[in-house]
Amino acid sequence: MGSSTFLIGGGWDAGAVAAVYGPFVRAAAARAAGRAPRVGCVVLDEGDGPAQFARYEPVLRAAGDCEPVPVLVPLGGRFAPAPVLDGVDGLLVCGGLTPAYQEAFVADAAATASLLAERGIPYAGFSAGAALAARDAVVGGWRADGVAVCPEDAGEDLDEVAVRPGLGLVPFAVDVHAAQWGTLPRLAAAVAAGRVERGVALDENTAVEVAAGAGQDGGVVVRVAGLGRAHTVRRAPDGAGVLVRSYGAGASFTVSG
């Protein structure tokens, strides 16, 4: 059946809600077929899980008629896809410490991706949830071979840039808070080193929709929405460095599979 994937670079600007979250809520509504869609909101619970869910609930409701439901995973716990995906029309994986989200999802990553596709459940990832959507997920770090490539505060409690297995929902790595946290060079370093083949870095209050189904040459079509920009990173054809392109709202591009 297939499903669409929505990646959000973080940010809480109320002026971006309709553009950033609206397409995801509408995709969930289409699956719900006439009733308000249930949107599971996965929050890694570090002791304030209900309070964190309370940040996302009004944003989703402002984006469209829906019923957000909390899915709290304790720190160090494991996300179990079957019981959650049995009862939702959309899945939002929220923000927080990216390495901890990766650890919560990695054991059942293949099952999660398979169930989302088979049941046509749209996936949205906010910040950590966006990074997790990749096959090879950039989960943090601020130095590459000991050299600083982004601010230490953006390192997610890691030193060296770390790439770990993700959900494999999109054929590119994802970094977030690009303009605000200065993470685009981290993604560029991962691509230049061959840690990932290609990537997309997202500014805050910016989303991309990766449409279900293939684009030309087996790639996927990516559409940009919101207030900021999406930045693509790939190796230069001669292998010397990387090429970066930047796209604003309304633009689309294809990423090869």
C-alpha cells in the first residue's frame, strides 16, 4: 500500500503549523476515511512524558481535526510497533535526545517500517523523529576525527559524529535545526567521509514530504513546506568534497533511491 513520510526540522512557530503539520494530518485523515484520525505521538519519557505530549497535542489539533494519543516510551525502553500501529491512522515520533530514540526503535525498526507501509499509515518525525526516519541515521556528535564541525551544544551528548541504523523510511540521512543549531556542516562531514551517501538538512519550522511511490530513476520526490529551507548534500561527481543545494517552500526535488 505504501505511505508518505513527513520530516520536520524542529521549531514551534505558530505561523508554520498549517504548512508543516497540515499535510500529515490530512494524510492521516484520508486513511481514517470520514472520522477524525487517531495520531499516535511517540515521546521518549524522561520523566516529563505527559508534559511533552501536551506540547504536541494542541499543535496537531490546530493543523486539522484529529485525535492525538500519547505513546510514552520510558527512557531505556523499547517501542513495540504492533500494538501501537493497530490503533492509529498516523504516527508522529517526537523530539528529544536522538540517540535514545534510536535505541528505543532499533530492535523493531524493520517491523515498524513494514507495518507502516503495509497499512498505509503516514509517518511524521519531529527533530529526533526526523533523523530516525533514515536508513543510516545521523544521531549526533559535533566533531569529525576530532575536528569541530558544529557547535558542541548540538552534539546530543555525543562527541564524534555518530551514524546508526534507523527506520529506513527515506533513502537519505536527515539532520535538523540546520540554520538554528549549525548542523548542516555535520551532515556534510558525514557525506564527505562516506558515512552516508546523501542527506537533507532541515531548518526549524520547515518540513519535507517524501511522497509514497518512486520518482524518476527509482528515486523519491521530496516537497518542501514551511518558513525555512531544506538543504541537500551529496558527494561531488569528482569525489572532491560535497555539493549543497537549498530549497524553499513550494520547491520539490528528487533524491535517487
